[in-house]
Amino acid sequence: MFSNTVNSVIRADGSPRFSMAATLIGAVLNIILDPIFIFTFNMGIAGAAWATVIGQISSFIVSAIYMFKTKTFRIKKESFKFNKNILASVLKLGISTFITQISIVVLSLVCNIMLVKYGSKSEYGIDIPIASIGICMKVFGIVINIVVGIILGAQPIIGYNYGAKNYNRVKETFKLTTTLSIIVGIVATLIFELCPELVVKIFGSNDVLYMDFAIKTFRIFLSLVTFTCLIKMFSIFFQAVGEPSKATIVSLCRDLLIFVPLAIILPRYMGVTGVLYAAPIADLVGMIVSTVIIFNFFNKLGKEENVEQTDEAIKKSKPGTIITIAREHGSAGKYIGELVAKKLDIPYYYKELTAIAAQDSGLDKEFISKLDQKNDVLHDLYLSSTPVKYAIEAQEKIIKKIADAGSCVIVGRAADYVLRDNDDIVRIFIYANDEYKINKLKEMYGDTLKEAKKNIVKSNKNRAAYYKIISGRNWNDYQNYDLMIDSSIGAQKTADVIVEYLKNR
């Protein structure tokens, strides 16, 4: 249980290979030790049990080791505190999987009861139908697990881009997983319909009645296995986009709402084979319901969005100087940058920069905008994590595109370092005394004295850490800038000084 749970955490932490290795170590050890314990040491079924347990322990140890070398987080005492909001999110997104697993148990239970009841009245007896459906479900499980592997591999891509409102990528990934699931389903269907006896013989027994019912089971029970694959894929897709209710409906419809009632009703009129026909009918109805839900979802997806294209969002400007402004929190640097841009009649970029970077990269705008605001003991670890590195690269790409479009003012985001090779850049650092900064924060954000002091220290520390991780330099070092100016003289005067400096340089 620990290994299975942590396996998902390891994948989410950006280490899918390690996750796979942890699983394979246990599985391979189990396979190797089975014949050794069972036959070499003559331990029989107990040997198989020991091989399984050793495999499980091995996977557990490897998974546990990873918890001490994670990329984006560290386990602390606080990690084990009860948090009802997190629990609510987990329950909300996990309920459909839980229901799916429980429905499989219920489905198997009802199926077996019906096979026992009506099998005893047929020429096949009780054992043959039970054995045949058992084999069928095992093989069916392999097919479904291939599809689950495909959609689970796509799940973080779908969730990531859905959160970033990059709906085209969501649609592209959905189309790809749907195509692959259909291919898996069709290949399986051809095998089960054209040569089911080859699959049945893998599990032994040449009994005529057994072969007859087993072949019939594969051909009828799994005749619409392609639909089953798609239904499973749709369910996990809805989990990825945070739609647990839709995922639950898709899961429930096929298994509990359709299959179970049919498995009880049909044998009354068709005997033991009625149980087999319940599956394709349930697949057909479930597929119709799932398709309606999927089409409805995609028809609504992104219609409320009308985002500018990246190239259109970047304003063309006259050739000239690129002014980058780094600033202390509370120094009114953003406002001063805006004033300078107006005085020079050139574009101004601050929030616009993160919006364009989000549009271009598919990352969430809020995620990009808060890169230099996160503050905790693991801030450096956070900034060096893969998602943040990708966000920083996306941001740097846009800063360079903006600079290529002509003269402008860019506030923050270590733009002075990003554009260090640009000959037309003027790098400005704006600071102020504590009294001025505190009064500005009271005026702009309604901070109390205590809040203002705390926020100044926190924000400046974060900006320094962000600048350091990108450039390897100290954020407030005068050697990094062409002009350092104290804005305590007032925002208008500071802007005038900067404009005058630019004219005379």
C-alpha cells in the first residue's frame, strides 16, 4: 500500500523513471524467486508467498529511500498535520477511482453468483463457467492495464495544460490517448474473436466443454472490449481535468448501473450465457453515455477564453533603448517604470510579461507571476525544481522577444541579466529609505506598520533569491546596474531623473 501510494508521489515529483524502477524491482525479484523457492528449495506455495513478500518489501524500501531525496518538497513534521482542505481535495478527486474499484468487486461478486446459480443448471456445471470467466477477467485486466498505463502517462500533461488553460494541448493529448486506446482495443478484439483458443490454452486444460465455454466467454464477454478501454480512459481523463463527478458517472454507468442489473436479469431467459451478454450490452450503453458527456465537455471547453496570441500581445516599438527596472519592495518601482514609459511613449511590461509568457508556454499565469514571491526554508529548492526552471525559461524567452520588438520598459524578472548581451539596454535599480517604503505600502496596500516591515523584508529576500538563482549575482549589487536611484524624492521626480539620464547618456 505504501509503495503504490508513494509511486504516484514520485511520478508527480518529476521522477517517472525512479517510479518505474521501484515497481520493477519488486516484480522482477518476485519472478526470479518464485521458481527458486517453489522448486529448488521445495517450499511449494509457501515459496511463492515468500517471493511475493520479498518483492513487496524491496519496492517499499526503494520507494521509502526516495522520500529523503525528493526534488520539489521535503517531508517535515508539519507534513503530517491534519488538513481538511487537502483531505477534501483528495477525496473529491479520488472518489471516482474508489467507486471504480468497488464496482469491479461488486461486478465480480454478482457475476460469480449468477454463474454458480445458472451454471449448475447447465451442461457446463459450476466449475467451468467460474474458471472461464476468471481467465477472461485476467486477460481483460492486462488489456485494460495497458490503456490505464497510456492515460496515466498522459494524465499529468492533461492536468498541467488544463490548469494553464492551454486547451489545444488538452485536446491534442486527448486525441492521442483515444487513438492509442482504440488501437489496443481493436488488436485485443481481433485476438479474442479470431483465435481465442490460443489464449485459453495458455491456462491449460483440453476438456471439450471447458474449451467450448471459455471460447464462447472470450467471444461474447469481450466482444466490445474497445468500448471498455475508452470508457476507462474517459474516466481517468475526467480525473485529470478535476471533474470527479463526470469521472464517477462514466465509471458507474457501465459497471453498476448497466452490467449488474443485466447480469441478474438476462440469465433468467438465456441461462448461464446471459451473464456473458451482459458485458457487451453494458459496454454499448456505457459508451453512448460516456461519448455524450465527453462531447458536451469539449464543446464547452475554452469558449469563454479569448486570449491574445503571443506575437500580437507584444507591442511593436521604435528602435531604441530597453530600460530594465529592478526595485525594492515599497519603492514604487512599478509606478515609476510606468511613468517613464509614458514620458518616452514606449511600451511598458510588468504583469503583461507574465501573461504573455503564460500564453506562449502553456503555464499558469499565476504560477509564473509568483515565482519570485514564494518564501520558505526551501525557497532555493523550489526555484531549482523542474517546473520552475521551465517557467523561468519561458519567461526569459518572452523577455528577449519583447526586447527584439523595440524600445520599452521592463520591470522586474531579472530582465537586466536576461538581456545582458543586448547593447541597447539600460539597467536601473530603484531603492528608498525604510520610512518612505513603509508609508508607500500603507498607502497602496493598506498595510499596518508591522505588516509593512515584514513584507519589505520578505519580498526583498525573495527577489534577491530569484535573482541569485538566475544570474548567480547579488540582486542589489551596484555593479549590476547603470543607475541606482533613491525614489524617496518622489515617484514623479524619480521618473524625471531617469528620463533625463537616458537623454544625456
